[in-house]
Amino acid sequence: MNISFRLSKKEDGDELIRWLDSPEVLRNFPMHNMYEIKDAVNIWLSYIQLNASISCEVDGKLAGMSVLYLQLFEKLKHQCLFAIITSPECRGKGVGSKLLEYTLNHAKETLHLEKVHLEVYEGNPAFRLYERSGFIEYGKHTHFLKDGEEYITKIVMEKEL
């Protein structure tokens, strides 16, 4: 498996939409329908111009993406929210771990961030990846998402870089 990383391109958005548009994945993100997915992807892709979206390829095929939602206010520039997703074909194969490691290094070395934080919803298998990578849980928002009649708790985590 040949893994490479690059800054994201606008064309990567089509795959990102495809990855998000499945019930098992969408459960772990706040979007509900295609309109919301496309809106979220447009926001994600807007960070390309800030060199804050990373794409991962496996054997030349897009396999994952991450984004660092950089802050524009001076007092907040040292930290940001972070998100990551991998293609269905690459889940459970270490691609997410490598993309996470690369993204955190990029955040520290290139973007000069001191801390990243993330939001993960209870039951998301990525929670274990975040713990293994040194993220610390610092809070929970119970009843954060409402999916039909089910409420889902949001866990917030952070990592010093």
C-alpha cells in the first residue's frame, strides 16, 4: 500500500460528498441530507486556500481527507477544530492513523498551531483512534444531535501539539 499526502484540491469534494452520503457515516457527522452535506463540503473546501485541507491517496486514489478549521481572530489563531474522514474502502487499514499523524504535523510545523480539538459523537469507532493519538476528552454535550427520536452525545477532545 503506497500512501501519499498532498494539499486538497476542489475536485476532491466529489469524493467527500460520496463518502458522507451514507447512513452509517452520516450518523457520525451533524449533517442530515444532501443539501447539508454539500454545504458542509463547501465550507471544508474553503480551507484549501489557507493550506488547511489535506488529502491522502493510496496507490494514487483518493483515500481520505482532513481539515483544520483555522481561526481568523488573533487571540484564537493558536488552535483550531479538526475533522477527518477516510473512504469506505480504506477504513480499518491504518490510513486514518497516517492521515491524522500527517495532519497534526502539518498543523504544528506549517500552520504553527499549538492545539487542535475535535468533536466526535458517541459510538463513532474513530474515538479509539483519537485516544491512541493522544487526544484527551475534556467534555460531553448530551442530547447534542437528534437523529429521529434518538439523541446522540458529542464528546469534545483536544491535543497539545
